[in-house]
Amino acid sequence: MINTPFVNIQIDDEALEQQILKQIEEQMQEIGHDKIFYSLDDLMEVTSFSKGHIMNTFFDDPRFKQIRRKIGRKWVFPVAETNEFLKQWIQEQPHE
């Protein structure tokens, strides 16, 4: 039996990160153009993250806690501040 890989995939991490940032920026522009606040649903759409992933990754980040507001039973996030936080946060994530 031969132990060589059938498929070898190489990913350019820097190019992938730039593509992700570009897509996030496009989504933020599209969604946030007419909005003052994001809802949690908007945030899920902008980041392409599930609610659970948002809650497990950056929702409790002290910098994000300063941005987010709970109005009644709904979370809202100021668009400009949230966009800046997300850009900074993604840059801090390790490349795998």
C-alpha cells in the first residue's frame, strides 16, 4: 500500500485573510450603508458567523462589551464602532 497523499492542498494564508477582509468590508458597506445600528442578525450576516460562534469568540471581548447595548430584550451594535472593532479583531486572530 502506498502512503502518499492523493490530494495536496496549499493555502496562502495572507491571500485568504485579505479575501475575508474584503468580503467583510463589502458586507458591512451593503448592510450598514443605511443603518445606524446592527442587530444580532445583521452581525451574523456581516461576519458570516453563527450566533453561537459570535458568542464564543468576541461577544464578551471587553472592547466589544463597551460597544454593544441591550435595548429591552434586543442587542444592538453601533455600525461604525462595530466595523472598526471587527477589523481590529480579525487582524488579531492567529493564522492556521
